[in-house]
Amino acid sequence: MDPNPAKRRKLQHQEPHDSSNSSAALEAASTSGASRSSTFVLQTRELLREVRINYDNHFAGADELLHRVKSTIEAISPQDPTPIHQASKSLEKKHKILVPFPDPKPSKDSPYKVSFAKPSQCNVVGSYVSKTMIKSQGRHAIDMIVEIPKDIFQDKDYLDLRYFYKRAYYLAVLTASLRDELGSSVGLAYEYANGNRLLPVLVLTSKDSPKEYQIRVIPCAPEGLFPARKLLPASCCIRSASDAESKTPTPFYNSTLKAESSYVPYLKLLRQAEKSCPAFKEACILGRVWLFQRGLDGSVPKGGFGHFEWATLTALLLQGGGRKGVSVLSPSLSGTQIFKAVVQYLASVDLSKKPLVFGPSKQGSEAWKESGPVIYDAVRQLNVGYKMSSWSASMLQQHAKWTYTSLADREADQFNPTFITKADLPLQSYDALIQVERALSSSEGAITDHRGASWEYRDRVARILKKALGDRIQLINVHDVSDADQQAWDLKSAPATEPTAILVGVLFTANVSRQVDHGPAVEEKDEAKKFRQFWGEKSELRRFKDGSILESLIWSQTSPLGLCEEIARYILKLHLKIHDEDLTIHGRGFSAVVPIKSADLASFQAARQAFQTFEGDLRNLGDSLPLQIRQVAAAAPELRFASVRPPQLTTSKAAAQPMDTVIFFEASGKWPENLAAIQRTKIAFLLRIGELLAESKPGVTCQVGLEETQTEIENLAFLDATYEDGAVFRLRIHSDLEESLLERRTKDKTLDQRIRTQGAQLLASFKRTYTHLPLHTQTISTFCTRFPALSPTVRLLKRWFDAHKLSCHFLEEMVELIALRVFLEPYPWQAPSSGMTGFLRTLQFLARWDWRTEPLILDSSGELTGAERSAIGTRLEAWRKLDPGMSHTTLVVATSNETSGTAYTIHDGRPWPSKVVATRMTTLARSACKIVKEKGIDLEPKILFQPSLKDYDILIHLNGKVMKNIPRADEGAKQSQFKNLDGRTGTAPLPLVQQPARSLLKQFDSLFSGPLLLFHGGPEDPVIAGIWNPQIQRRNFRVNLPCSFKPVGTGKGDGDADDEEKQLVEVNREAIVAEIARIGGDCIDSIESKRS
């Protein structure tokens, strides 16, 4: 036993370099190991083969339809300029089509005129041309741009939505002609391009093709239609009717106009990148998969950074982006290397704070300087990131950082977190989810920059909450609950109104539980005034112990989620008049499943403090003991912050739950060299310790208890020490010689095989109790201190195992290690910051874990080498070949302290859990993940903890009243009325060796484990469920049958090759059920047999 604490694992891997040094870092990262094949490269190659689309099959008939569309468009008759209101009414009356004007629509007396002329060109652009679509993307569409000729526009059409009005009318004329020409062979609808409410497009869906694909007809402007100097980010192109002199910048509107002229230039840029870099397409496909798995998209509602932006950024990095205009990426890199380099580049730049500028600009910083994220392409004079928001840019960078960290961790799985795991499920991604519902008024709809009223509202909410929550949160992300901006609408109707419900997701930091916020000092008058203006009446002046007088905020809630909710409700009501009924907090139902309070930490710390007192009392015994104490180690879940219920150190009639501890003495030759004698020496030791402890500490009560053992050579006894404050410690003694004798017994070939097998089992049990458990307790306790969310995660996971009656088949330590895994290898996220995210990510891991071929390896100390990891995997592979039925080993869970992988998965020589139970665990986890995905934010957490009893053959309903009274002193108190009993009898119940339900289950299992597999949850689970073993079938009668059988006639039994008929027997289920009822007695209320 190593008394030194476990080493801290270096979880914070190398951070991405600052953007100023990014090019040099990327070159070094790209060239290192360029020719070295790796598992990740092989996996990405296989992924590329899997996700690519067979364009000939998937887009069958698309080229023919495209030609028909183009021919129809080019054959449309020109129209002379007509007043816009008259033209739109005529079109609506003749073709029953509404012109999709952006809001505000042109008035009846609008002086603008619209016309139609043959387009300058019709081209297919986008992913269909570059062949970079993937199978899993939401839909597959072909983009056809229709360039509106310059003659239709006037010089000042960039002002006041004039261009967009003319564009909308042009689109309506295209729609009317296409519907007349193509008839019922296609379906037509409008939708917004990338969720931009300024840019409606026409969507055609072929009804004749068996494949589901669409053609988007996109009107656009010719290149250089408007002067670039007129569309600078600081320019105001929307003049208010009430204030004609308004100079409010309209950067989004201006960039949208510039982007309308950039389809062909960017098509050329991407074509050039394809020619210069053979792996460009592969990198774009990998980027598309990466973005899709994280819910990132090029549409305005989904963040504004999608496949086009990824491809454009990659192409720009191939041309420049480095120091002195040197290209960051080399064209000779492979697709995987380019993907890694782009991810690292995105991780290294904060787009919301520092703009990315590619190439020199004639207008200088005025060309790109704006408040939002900037990826400025000076050649094409466009901010490619104009659709992004500050929070979506932060989200993109954060995902890139997490992926970069994952790719830098050579020992972790790099492929699945990067490309396979869905990282966009809200409940698994955010620690708190705040839904705000409020109808937008007409005044709020008049938005200057025309991003949309919903976007502007989201922006206000995000800015207010980010300022209010401050350093309590690491990240904030806001998006619409519905996707109305991305839904198509009928040609005769108006588009759907903007969504009014928004969802705010936040990630906590370690400061989230702070109840007092300190503001500026009273001397800082300007800052204090701003502070009071923002916080209103909540701000108050307070004098602190150091004499400082500060503006302060006092919050009443104590839990992280409660604090976040209290702050959000107050500040949104103050600034946006959002009332309590308009705000919903999702995910707090988990605290109802396992009540997790801020006081729980104090309870666990009190238990740890009580243990330290107990340790000190033992050490103070000093020379009174024949051997010197080397160490007293904790070995209980209550002492590692991992029990479902926090320890309650209070006196009550119920017997207290003892906390396991182990005492280690200095090595000595005084121990007898006989296993049975060692056990009896331990009893004498315990008696002596109890006497000395009771003498030195009058308030401590000590009793020696006996273990439930089968042989005299295993540990026979323990000492329970009960303190006046209610703390109870169960002490067992470690003997160095005992381990040596067991090892000798295991290796002695002169002994019978049965004795050696027994010795091996006892040795495994000894190591688990005296070596692995103390180290495990030390490790979990350390990580619970480092990761505050680990303790609630473990408690929720244990409650889930209890609810589904799995915990009787898993050691507690095993469940804790499963929970620890999502903290040591949290990819594709960072380590969870709340119990909810930790628990749901653990379920996701269980659902995906292929324990048949993959060991669970937890490098808690950071010292496992690649060779050691490979050895663990090789060992599992060998076991599967020798034991394909998994009758000896099912799960392999290895740690840096225990590399065999079986310390927590083999119990009494049997796999723990069995293959059947492990399969059920996986099935339940997959079902839970399916529910989480389907329900989304509407998930009711309790549903994940509701067991299904329909799969069991037998249900044993326990008598709750009797089971509760077993550990109580009530009966003893009644008996104390008799004169021959001590008055203290029953007033201080002895700690139980085992919980009553678990003890009863253990007895049933020892008798009926062959025909019946039993399931039970925690101590308060009222039902023991069981399924009959289907492998024990009707068979021939013989002696020493494994359980109770009954005759069923004569015939040929299972596996009988003899033609002679013999007496057949089958499992006597009725007799087994009757025996269970007899053994259980009053503890059983009823037994329900569901299937015969």
C-alpha cells in the first residue's frame, strides 16, 4: 500500500497557440509525421468512403431537370418597368403567387419600379459541383444561381431594401414561369437562403424521381453591381422614415448585398483550391462531418459558420493567412492533416475579439472593422463570417479547442469524439438551459440591420446574461427553439412568423456557486453608477472585514443551477420585462431524482473530518499496541464523496451505516505463518484495539463483529467503532504475511486444484479489500475535489443502476470508475461541469461501449504507457478467444493502479457482472440515450429512472415495514421492559453487517443462482426481480442436478443421443418459488410469477 497520494493527471493539454504564432505552429504540426500512417488516418479514410454520396444514383435525373429549369428561365419574356405595387398585384392575380418581399414590404404608393429581363447567366454552384456532400446531412440540394442583369438596377438600389424588393419580384416571375412550364412534375416552395430573411429562394422537388433531392433557384447580383465603398460595415444603408439623418451602421445588410455578387468569385476560388491541393475535397468533407456533428451550420439561426465558410477559410489558408502573407497550409498535405490544421487554427483565434484579415485592403481597417466576428477576404471584399454572432463564434472556437485537445491526446480515442459522437444535444452539452418565451411586439420587429427580430432579441438576451453571470460561466450560446426561419412555405402564403421562443445554454465554471458578488468600491463613482444602473435595486453597499466598502450582490440560492436561475430571472425581468412565467429552466428535474444540495459537500467533509479524528485516536494508542501503525486508510464511498445519500452523522434509532476503513501495521515477523492463525490473531488485535479505544475515548463504543465467511482462512472479523456524533467506522486489519501465504497457496502445484483455485479467489478478494479499495478511495476523493461535478455524477449514475435493479451485479467501485471516465476522457467536450451533463454523457458512453472487444482503461495517474495499454487490450483479446462465452470474464476495467482489469469485475471467482447483466446495462443505456435524443429539452428526468418490470419472470415484493424495522431498535426497546434485560438493550442498535434486502438477496443467490437470475437495486428497493435461466431446459434425470427438478414423463432429453427413452425432468419452478417464500418469511409480502 502506497501511503503517498495519487499523482495529479495532467488533464490540461497544450493549449492552442496564439493567432500571432499560429502559422509557424501549424506548419510544424502539419509537417511532423506527414508520411506516418496512423489509426486515425486509416479511420478517416474509411469514414470518407462511408459518407460520400454516389451522385449518379442519388441525383438520378437531376441534370435533365436542371437543363429544363435553365431553358425555361432563359425563355421567359422580358417585362418593362412597372410600379412595384401594380406589378406584384398583377402577378398575384394572374398566377396566384405571392411575391416574397422582405419586411417591411413596399407600400402601395412606393415609387420603385420592377422589371424582368433574361438573366446574365445561370450556373450550378455549391457542393453539387465540388462533390463534397455527405449522406448524413439534413437534405441534399443543388444550388442554381440566376444572375439578374445590371440593367434592372439603378445606382442607389443598395439603399432601403430596393435591391431586395427587385430581387423578390424577379424570383416570383421565375417561379410563375417554372410552375407553368414544369407543371405537376415538380413541387415548388419558397424558403430563406441560410435563414436570411432578406433572401428568399425557390425550392424545386422532383416528384418523378425516387430519390429525395432538391434544386434551389437563387437569384443573385452581377459582380461589382454596387461600389464597395458604399457597403462598408460602418455605412448606413437603411434610412429611417422618422430620422433621415440616422447613421446607424448596417453591417449585416451591407454584407448580404456584397455576398449577392460573390457566388461566381468564390466558385472560382474553391475550384482553384481543388486544382492546387489534391486533398482539399477530403478536408472539406471531414470539416463538413465535424460541423454537422456539432450542430454548426452556415445559416443565421445556427451560427453562420458552415461548410461554405469552412471550405472558403481552408482555401484562403492555402493562399495566405501567415506572416507576411505566407500561406498557412501547404498544398502537399493530406486531407487529415489539413483538417487538423484548420481545427487548430480555429482554436487559436477568437473571432469575436480579433478579426481575421486575408490580404491587404484598399479601404484599410474600415473595410472590415465591425462589432461582430470578422473573416475578411480582401480580394473579394467580403466578411465571410458576417452571418456569425459573437456567441456562435465563441462556440465554434470552443468546439475547435476541445477537438484539438482530443487530437493531441495520443492515448485517447481520437476518431469517435471527432467524427462519430453527436455533440449538439442540449442536455449533454450545457449545464443550464434557459428557455425564454415572449411575443415580439411590432416595435421590436422594426430592426435596423434586418437580421430579424428574433436574432436581435437573442443578441440582447445573450449580452445581458453574459454580463450578469460574468465569471460564473465559460460559454453562452443562444438559438431558436424552433427552426421557422429554415422551413419552406407555400407560394400562395406568407412565410412563418419569426420564432419567439429562444433557448440559452451555458457552461459553468468553478465560480458558479458564489453567493456574494463584489462590485466597484464606493470611491469609483463612475463604475459604481454603471453597476447600480445594470443591477438596479439588487445592488447594495456593504462593508467587509478588510474595511473596504463595495457595491455588492447577495444571492439566496446555493446550488449552481439555482443560482444561475435566480440571476437570470432577476436580470431579464429588470432589463427585458421577462416575467417568471415566460422563463423555463430545463434539467433541474435531476435534483429531484437524487436531491443534490450545497449542504451535501459539508456532510461529506464532516465524514472525512470524523475519519481523521478516528485515525488520530488510533494513532494515539501508540505503544499500547504490539505493532506500530503505518497507515489508516479510508475504503468507504461515504469517505470519497460517492455515496448516493450523503453521510448523516446524527444519532437515531436506525442503525448507522458503518464506513469501511483499513489499518496497516509496520512489517513484522510476529505474525503466525498460518492463514487460520492469522485470522484469529486479527480478532485478538481487534478486541485489544476496541478495549484501548473505549478506554481512551469514553464516548466511543466498540464492538467486534463477524464476517459472513465460508472458510476459516479468510477474514473473520471487523471492529465497529461508534462515536457520539453518529459516525461509525468499520475497521479491518491488513497483514503483509497473509498476502504472501495466499500467493504461495495459489502457486503451490502440490496442492489440489480446488485448493489453489480457492486461494486465487481469496487472494483477489484480499487485494481488492486491502490494496485496491484504499487506493480507489484516495483516487476518487482526489478527483471529486478537482471536479466538483464528479460527485453528483457518481450519485446519479448509482441511482440509475439502483432504479434498474443492476446495482446488485456491480461493485460500487466499478460504477464510480465508469463515471470517472467521462472526466478523464471527456471528448468531444471538456470535463462536465454539472451532474446532469456528467450523468447523461456517462449513459452515452455506456450505450456506445463495446465491452466485448474494448477494455475500459482509466489512467488516473497519467503514467500508463502505450505498451501497457496495448497489453491490456491483448489480454482481453486472448480471454475472448479462450472464453468466447464470457463465463469467466465479461468486463475489463483497468486503472493505472490495477492493470489486470478484473479487480472490480470478478467476484468470488465469477464475472461480475455476467454477460446477461452487462448486455442489459447496454440495452438500458441505449434506450435512455434514445429518449434523451427524442425528448430533447422537454425530457422529464424521472423517466430515465423508471424501471420496466415486464421483462422479468418473477417479482418478489418485500414487506417494507418489516424491512425498515430490522435495522431499528424498536423491538429491542420493547423488550427492555423485562427485568432480566439491560436497560440499554435496544437503545443503541449495532451496525448491520449488510443491509437486510442485500443479505436476503445474497442468500437467494447462493441457493438458486443456477435456475434463477435475480435483480435488485438499492437498500430501499421494494422488489427483487428474477428471470429463469433458459439454458436449464428439460433433461434426463440424473443425480446431483443443479437445482430442484420435477418429473415430466419419459422421452429424449436435451443433448441425449441415445434412442432409449428415459425419465425426463424440468426445473420445478413452483417448488423454488415456495422455498423462496419460506426463506423470506415475513420479509416477503407477496411473490408474483409473471410467466410460466
